Amino acid sequence: MPSLLGPFVRCGFGATLLVLCLVLAGFTCTGSEHAATATLPAAFSDLLPHFLVEPEDEFIVKNKPVMLTCRSTPATQIYFKCNGEWVHQDDHLIERTVDPATALPIMQVTIEITRQQVEKIFGLDEYWCQCVAWSTTGTQKSQKAYIRIAYLRKNFEEEPQGKEVALDEEVLLRCHPPEGVPQAEVEWQRNEDVVNPASDPNFFITTDHNLVIKKARLADTGNYTCVAKNIVARRKSTSATVLVYVDGGWSEWSKWSACGADCSMWRSRECTQPSPGTGGKDCQGLDLQSLNCTSEQCPQTVSGAEDVALYVGMVAVALCLTLLLIVVVLVYRRKKEGLDADVADSSILTTGFQPMGIKPSKPENSHLLTIQPDLTTTTTSYQGTLRSRHDATGKFSMTNGPLLDPLPNGSHTLHNGKLNSDPAEFVSRLSTQSYFKTLPRDVANTSYGTFNFLGGRLTIPNAGISLLIPPEAIPRGKIYEIYLTVQRKEDLRLPLAGCQTLLSPVVSCGPPGVVLSRPVILSMDHCSDACLDNWAVRLKKQNYEGAWEDVLLMGEELVSEPYYCQLEAETCRLFSEQLGTLALVGESLHMGAAKRLRLVLFSDAYCSTLEYNIRVYCMDDTQDVFKEVMQMERQLGGRLIDEPHVLLFKDSYHNLRLSIHDMPQAHWRSKLLAGYQEIPFYHIWNGSQRYLHCTFTLERLSLSTCELTCQLCVWQVEGEGQSFGLDFNIAKDTRAVDSEFLLMDTNATALAGPSAFQIPYLIRQKICSSLDAPCPNGADWRMLAQRLKLERHMSFFASKASPTSVILDLWEAQHFHSGNINQLATVMADIGKQEAMIFLVSDGEC
């Protein structure tokens, strides 16, 4: 029986003793406490072993090992086999007993599996074990038991969102629990109490863990939380507030009253069926009606002294009211002469502007908007004309201190391109890996490529985002498939506190954990005023558990850290030795800190009615947000009616106000009841919304009117604002939504090898060897940094093995689309390198 002795070859003396025991029939071997063999009586020698206990699937929680047990009768030996390899004899714990009913010998074997054993093959295959039992007749194998490492991630893939619903309306709260092994169980809580559909049939939990409230009741108002739990941990989602409101309803009319002395009768009703509650609307209409009686029903009365006294009293009261009204009018006129503001202030307008994607507008106001939300709930009006208040520069002063500084005119060039292969295939393949399941599936905002030591470049079209992989950044002999993508703000909840605001798009590049020999350069737009005296700018990175960590504070960088940042006027250049999900977050140090906002105006491409809508978007001045708005308006059939305008929005806690006026009154009028529309400060500063917009609904008095001229004014409360003139033809102007303001980028999204760089690889090596070595006359990399205005980063360049190569990497990142290699040649000539066009120097020139 060689197959039986195979597992004991390594056991030395124990194996020899075991063979001796097997030879001596009828004797039981007890010479080794780890031996897993025994002899059977002759009466049982023809029986095959069968299992009384087989190993079961187990989960390793944290670092606690698990025990697998196998019990068989009758058996001469039992051993475990894990992932095709026999477990060593010394790792078996053996127990022998006898079945009192059948007198058959029973053997039980137990082994211990640790986390380290499972992790050795983690990701390659599942870890499994089974036991094999022998008797003199043959062998039997147990079922396979799979051992997995248990975990539960922290972040929910989808969290419930708060809602306002009417009474008896159905409510759906969605929840997608975090990924875990074993799969998490889900329960719902309302105000920290468990929701039990068995005791309250009005609740129903679907198979995909969503909570359904069949008919909303007032008692269902509360904070709802999705709770996921398994054997490892228990996670809670953010609470979603459900508010059940009741719109008021009229009772039946009362009976008509008797005809009174004034020859009229009346009836009434009350708003009690039901009474409005929790923010519901009041009843619309009259609660009291009156009706003249017929002459036959009027009571006949005789005029007397009492009637005369009544009439005299009424005349006296009328005279008093007239005098009082005259006094009020006079006081009002005097005050009006001293007013310096054109538009009345109203705090209730702070709720008039809402971001897209929340509660829809009320039905009675739907004709005023083409895109949600409802902006017609504002109630302020003009107190005079704005035309005479404007100067020739188009600015008007609200008070003394400037809070909204105008920006000089500047050009904003956007770039676009096409993927040179099928991005959907790449995203689909990438999403099958467990770590990338949370990545967005938006292939339009994703770029990828395969790179080796020669490096390359990834670019997301029209987003202002690129990743430069310098030569030698990827070790020789390695080939990486690298991706670059923009995360949507609603997909990731970036924790912001106090005066913090998001200054850049959230960008993911990966895969995380790849080994890099030198830093790559991630370029992305930002919307700060680029004045570090006003900001504390931090780089945040999302770790593997989904939490955000501060990895860099600009101005206090250490050259030993894996991250380094250069903040330019509109772009951030990030040197990174690690790939992952990154974002820039700024904290204002005082009220002078300002974000750059971009105002973009759209209207309907074709207008066949008297109403004409102008949509004004207010967004962060980054190309990725501008690209999203362009794509959305293209789907809506909108068109761009003016070039984008850039303004500064200060951290002054004042809201942003917008108004349109100075229209030709003979042809146009505004349908808005308010003098202006207002965007709350925290909507803009928080930055959690992708874009904010408001709609101005205008009405032309004739269908033949096509020319529209007006002024768009934007200002923060109590501050100086900006005024933009609009002059266009609504019928003839057919400018497409992606006209000259969205310059299409013809460059490929992924470039690998020499085509990704302006400086040839061999010439680059010669430049580095020439300038890396220090020269007595200073003609080395330090002078190159000074001529390129990069002297602020001298200490960072000096910490690298080749400072010149890092400087050239930064030059490539800055000048890929607009760089001129002849300009770099001129800089080399200024340094003192005579052969600038080929960048060759001799050692003697130093």
C-alpha cells in the first residue's frame, strides 16, 4: 500500500515505527502521539470508511484561526489535504473512540487554518480543504470546505436620500450595502428603532435591500438609516429624513345665513378636512362667501337717530383714514429719495434657488421654468429703474466695500479628442476586479493605455486633466495598464468641514499599488484664486477602505514625501509616486479668499412661442464641469447665447444674486415676480453639486420680435458686481452648443513612448547628463530652473537623482499642446550651452 505510506515519508523515526506497527497484526500502535493510523479487527476489515462529521465552510475573522474537524468509522488513518497538498502529519490532532452501539472504532482528526495560510493564495484561487480516510478495503474523500477571510467595507455603494412626500404617497428608500464576505445582512432603522415589516405591514423590504413605505403616514416622518452587518462588523449609512406633509382641504360650506340689515347673507367653510401639516400647502380660495338678498327678503327698517349717528361715525373714520394715508405717502416719498439701492432685499429668496435633482417645482409655477428647480417663489420686486443707475463700465456699487472683484478678460481654451480604442471594453474588464467596482462606468471621462519604461501620456478630452508618465518612471521589464478617470461628485462624498471647499475635480488614476521608479505628473484644473496667502490648500487621497486622508499641505511640503504640488493660475501640477483617487481641498484663512466661478448662458435653440427662457449656470471654473453642462445642454437642445464669463466668489457668507433688466419695454417683459434670483452661499462654497443654474422667463409681446438686448447683473449682497450686456437674435442665431467656446481636441487620449513627448528620448538623456553635474559658473540645472521660472521648487528638484529630468518632465506637462522646442533651445543657449539645437555640451565647458 504505497499510497497509504506516502504522507509519512518525511516523518523519520515515526514513519518507521508506524510500518512496524502495521506489520504486527492485531496490535495497536501507540508509539507516536501524532500517528493517524490504527489496525482494525478482522470483523471490520472489509468495511469502507464513512464520515460521521465532514469539514464545513469557515470564515476567518480578523486574525483568529479556524478549526476543521473530520470524523470517520471505521478508519485506519485520516489526513487532510488543502489546495492539493497534504497537510503535515504533525499538524493533525487525533482522537480515537469506540461506538458503544456497533463497537466500531471512530477516529476524529482536527487541523488549524491561519489567516497567513489563506493569504498566500488569496486572489489566485479559493482556499479549500478536505479529508481522506483509509481502511483496509479502500479510501473515502469528504466534501470540500472553503475557508475565506471575512471583511466588510466601510462605504455604502448607495445610501438612502431624504424625501418630502405627500400623505398616502409611496416612498422608496434605496440602499446598496458595502461589499463584504460573507454578504452583509441589511436592516432598516427609523429614529434608531428597528423597522419590522412583520409587525407593521405598511413597510416592505425588497430583495435588493430597498425600503418601501406603501402609504406614507404622518407617523412615518423620521430619520431612516440603513444598517449592514456580518460576522466582522456593523456599518450604518447616513440618515435620510423623510418628511410627510399634508395639504389642507376645505370642509363643506355652511348653510346660508339669514338676510341681514345690509340686505346680504353669507356662508363659510374651514380648512380642516384635513388641516395642513408639516409644511403642507394651505387651502386655496375663499373661506367666506356673501350674496345679496332679494328685495322681498330684506328686512324693512325705519331710519332714526341711531342711523344718523352711525353715518356720522363712518364719515369721521373715513376722514381719519384719509389723513393717515396722506402722512404715510409723504414719509415714504422722503425716504425713497435717499435710497441708493435699486432692488429690495428679501431673506426669503435664499430658498428660491435650488440645485438640480431635488424636489420638483410646484405645478402652478411650472410655466415659469424649463428646468427644475422652482425659482418663482421669490416675492421681492423692483423699487425703481436700474437703467439710470449704471455707468459706462457696466458695474454698479451696492455699498462701499468690494466683495466681488471683476476679472480681466482672458481666453479659455478647451481640448477634446477621441479614444483610440474601445473604452467600454476596458472599463468592463476593469470593473470585474474587486477594488475597481466603485469606479464610474462613464467611458467618456475615462482614458487608459499600456505603458513600459518609455512612458507616455493619458488625457481626458475637454476636462483639463492629464497624466504624464515620464521615461523610466515604470521599471524596465515591467508593463502596466494604467487608467485615468474623473469621479462624479455625487458618487463620492468628500468630507468637508468649516470653511473647506472642493477646488478641483476628483480624479482617479491607477491601478493603486503599482511600483514607480520616479514620480508621475497629474495635471488638473482648480478654481481657487491661486493666492496661497488666502488659502490652506490640502491634497486629499482616498485609502483602500474608502476614507479620505490629508497627504499634503501646500507650502509645507517635505521633499521626502511621495507627493509634491505646483499651483499655477488655473492648473495644479501634482508630482506623485503613488497612484490613487485624489482631490484638492481648500480652507479659506480669511474673507479675502475667493473661488473662480464661470457663468454660462443658454437658451432654447428654437422658440415658437411668446415665452423665452434664459438659463444661467453658475459652476466652478474647471473644464470638467463645463464639459458636463455642455453635454447636458446638447441633449436638451439648448444653444450658447454668450461667451462664458468668469468672476470671483468670496468667502463672505453672502449669497450670489442675479438679475436681468434694461430690456426694451415695448417688446419684452419679465414674467418673474421677483426683482432678482438668489443662489445661497453654501450651495456654491460647498461644491457638492456639479452645477447650479437658474432660469429667467421672458415674454415677447409679439411673435415677430426676435431682437433681444438686456443686461445681466451678478453681485454678492452689499458688494460690487459685474454687468454683462446681451445682444442677439433669437431666430437667426443658430450657434451650436459646442461652438468656438468648446474647442475640439484632436489629440489622442493615450500616447505611449516617444510620441507622447516633445523632447526625443536620446536628446533628453544628453541634456540630463550635461546639466545634472554641478558647474562652477552655475551653468547647470539650477540655472535651467531659474530661466523657466521654477526656482521656488529648487529644494524639491535637488532631492531627486536627476534634477534636470524632473524639470524637463514639468516642462513637458506644461507645454504639451502649446510648447515650442525652439524656445527650450533658446533657454539652453542662454545658459551657455553653445550647441543648443541638439543640446550637446562637452565636459570642458563646465
